[in-house]
Amino acid sequence: MRKFIKRIFMTILIIIAVLAIGTVIFIQQPKFGKQPSGERLERIKQSPNYKDGKFQNLSNTPDLAEGTSYYTVMKDFFFGKDKRNTPQDSIPTKKEDLHNLSPDENIIVWFGHSSYFIQVDGKTILVDPVFSGSASPVSFTTKAFKGSDAYTVDDLPKIDFLFISHDHWDHLDYKTILALQPKVKKVITGLGTAEHLEYWGYDTATIEEKDWYDEVNLNDDFTVTLTPARHFSGRGFSRNKALWTSFVLQTPTMKLFLGGDSGYDYFFKEIGDTYGPFDLAILECGQYNEYWKYIHMMPQQVVKAATELKTKKLMPVHWGKFSLALHAWGEPIKEITQEAKKQNMPLLTPMIGEKTNLNNNEPQKEWWKEVN
């Protein structure tokens, strides 16, 4: 009996060892990127937002809400009643010819989730592009919903400014970033993220890697200021080695707020008071849950943040393409539409892939109601 128990124990140890070694080997793949080192790390250490070996949020930000454990989250995610109600049919999308836009068109094209293309005042801008069909290091998980992945990098023109808000898989996609390299003139991102980009072949000279409240002159009367977000970063086991950020973009004729992932915090009002009013604020509205309410805004908080930013219009993103939370596919846009009506906040809600004028003040079609 003792020999049998010993054999079982040794078998378990061997399995654990094999899994551990396999995991270590797996995360050595280039798509996981690299953590900051050398001169970059020394620069990061000088940041007021870096403490105890990692970046910090401005307010205390637990990963999970009080009284919640990772066990509870995993149990609900895998074994709880499925509330996700994902689309049965293909999501309706459009596909525009972005190579032949008129230079005087000021437009935005949303690619689903947090990826979007903007042409404004003659410049092309791309934010957090994910075109690989998945938002995960394992391609068969977190797949894009059918119909939501119509565009590829080949469909894009040359990109003047590529904005990367942080290094999570649903915002920084390895395959997409590799394919984009010949098209991108300049990258703007937070401290630390450039380590991934340089590892993947980007020239340091093309990257503006900044801290919160740093301003970058992009020439031709374009400037960008990196502003706070309330979130976290990391592509592997180590977290918060690179900064997560939002952006205030001033063009010759417009002021845009490009919001990365964020929980609600006081800084939205400060940004609105300092840099507003904005012509358009693009804020994440999906993949939320009370379990992790400090790192993703609930729909009512999104409208509150937009109001505090003093924006003329709000465009909700971070929904529609991937399922990363427990809510139904269309819940985020339904909830935020209701709240926006209550607060008299105009919304810009284009269909995935649809070209929309940035100055569009027409009532928006609620196209998501047609999705089954």
C-alpha cells in the first residue's frame, strides 16, 4: 500500500513538473514580448507612477472587488449559469475602401472591441488593432465572433500614428503588430510597452514612449498628451511592468479623448477640466462585472466619465467582438444607450467596419437589436 501511494505521489509530482516546464517553455515564445531592461528600466524607475518594482494606479485598485475571490470568479465563469448569450448568427458588418479615402474626410471606422481607425485633418490614426481573430496567446480561445473580423492589415493605408494603450492581448496583438510594421510611421504608447515593440522589430526612432501627462508634438499641429487610466498590464505572469494609458489628441480642428481600458476614477474630471471640452470621447463600455469593477467601468460609470470629460459625443467601444466577461453580447451597448438617454449624452454607435463622419450628429441606428 505504501509503495502504491508513493508511486501515485511520484506520478503527481512528475505531472506537475512537466506542466511547469511546459509552461515556462511556452511563455518564451516571441509573442509574449519582453519586460523592460537596461536604460529603459532605469528610466521607468524615475517615474512617479512606478513604485516597488511596478507601475501603480493613482487610487488603490484591487484586482477584485471586496468579498470576491479568484475561485468565485472562475467557478462562475466555467460552471455558473451562462449569461453570456453570444450571437448565433454572423454579426452584421460593413467593409469600406480605406485605401481611397478623400484626404479631407474626417472619419472613424470601428473594427470591434477596442480597435479603430481614424482619419482626421489629413492624418491616419490606428488604435489598439487586433486582426488575428483571437485575443489570447492561444489562438483557439477568445475567438472573434463570426462576422466581426472582416478587415485585415492589408485593408489599411499607411498609418501616421499608431496608439497602443497597454500590452494586454486584446489591445496589443502580436501578429497584427508584425504585419503593420511597414505601414506605421510613428507609435505612441506608455512607458515599458516599447520593449515588446523593439523585440518584435520596430525601430526605436519611430516610438514615442511616455509617462502620464507627458506631451508629444506630432508635427503639423497634432499633439498628444498621455493621461491616466485605472487598469493594469502584463502578457505573462509578471504584471504592471509597462504603463497603461489613455490619450488626449489635439488635431488642427478637433480634440479627441482616446480612452484605454479603465475603471472609473477622479481623474476623468481632472482631464475634462484641464484638457476639455472634447469633440469625441472613445471609452470602453464592455467586459465589465461587479467582481472586477475597479479595473473596468460599469455602463453607468462610462456615461458619468464622458460627462466629466466634457465631451460633445461618446463612442462606446470594448464590446462586440470578443467575450471576456459574464454578460450577454449586447448588454453593454443596451445599458449604455439607456443611461446616455437619461443623461442626454449623444452617442456615436457605428456598425463594425462602417465609415462614420466624426462630425455626425444624426440619430444613430440601433443595429445591435437585429443580432440574434
